[in-house]
Amino acid sequence: MKNFLLIFLLFSSFVFAQNKKVTTSTIGWKAYKALNAESLSHYGTVKLKAGNVVLKNGNITSGNFIIDMKSISADDETGKRKMYLENHLKDEDFFDADKYPTVFFKIIAVKPNTDKNYNSLVTGNLTIKKITKKISFPANITSDNNGVKFQSKMFTFNRKDFGLNYNVFEDMIIKNDVEITVNFTAK
């Protein structure tokens, strides 16, 4: 009888959980020099390579995301400066995209949030360069028969926590916090 109950519980969790694949996404980033002035910032996007969320009763219970660091774009620059900055972000000084081509994010909890604009608090494990740290951020999440829409509030992570260090002199003029926004639709 115990085995039957265990099998029933496992089967029912799979039956009532829905796996949704991310179909569209936008991941934005912004970083500053130490003065935190708009004129001294860089911003851009990075592409999602793959992602999915698991829904139970219309609520996200988990999710996995693979971010393609070779796709990082510096949208505030043009021409040679754009190419230089993008290559600089991909090289060993920062993301080392040849050695670590992807960043991973795994949702481990989604809880209700009292903020009227961002109804959920998302907690997950962010892995950059094989270093994993837990982060949390507010998001507005809605789901219906057409899928899930996810829009994060801007949140930050400390680049040094993940080994994103530049040389000792230049590193002093770069702010440690990197701002991120994530938007996606999953169906």
C-alpha cells in the first residue's frame, strides 16, 4: 500500500505540473563606472539560449535558463567601440566566454509579493563561471491558457562575487553592481 501511495503522489505531481518553454525573451544589462553617472554607463542585451518554467495550478514552481554569453551586446556603442567593448566583456577580464560560454539561472522558489507592480518574489541560483550564488528579485508574473508572461523589476548582482574582475587599476573605477532586467513569454 505504501508503494502505491508513493507512485500515486509522484504521478499526480507530474500530471498536474505543466512544463512551458520560453518562446521570446529580452535580457537587459547595465553597468557603471564608479561615479554612477549615465554618461559613464554601458548597457545592452544578452540572449537566452534555452529556458523553461514549470507551472502548478497556474503558478511557477521552478525553471531553468541558459544564457548565451557569446551573444552579449553593447547597445550604447557603435562601430569599432562597440566591437571592442563586446569583445572585452567576452574575454578573460570579465565573462571569459570561450571558457564559460553560458550562464545558468535556476528558479528555486516563487512567493507572492505585496508590491502592486511586481506580484512575485523570485529566488534562484545564478551560476557564472562555475560560481553559484542565490539571488532574489521582484517580478510581475501572469499566466493563462496562452502561457506565462514574466517581467522582472530591475535587480543587481555583484560582479566580483562571480569572479568578474578587471585589472587592479581599472577595477577600482568600475562599479561592482550590474543591473539586470528579464522579460519572457513561455508557452
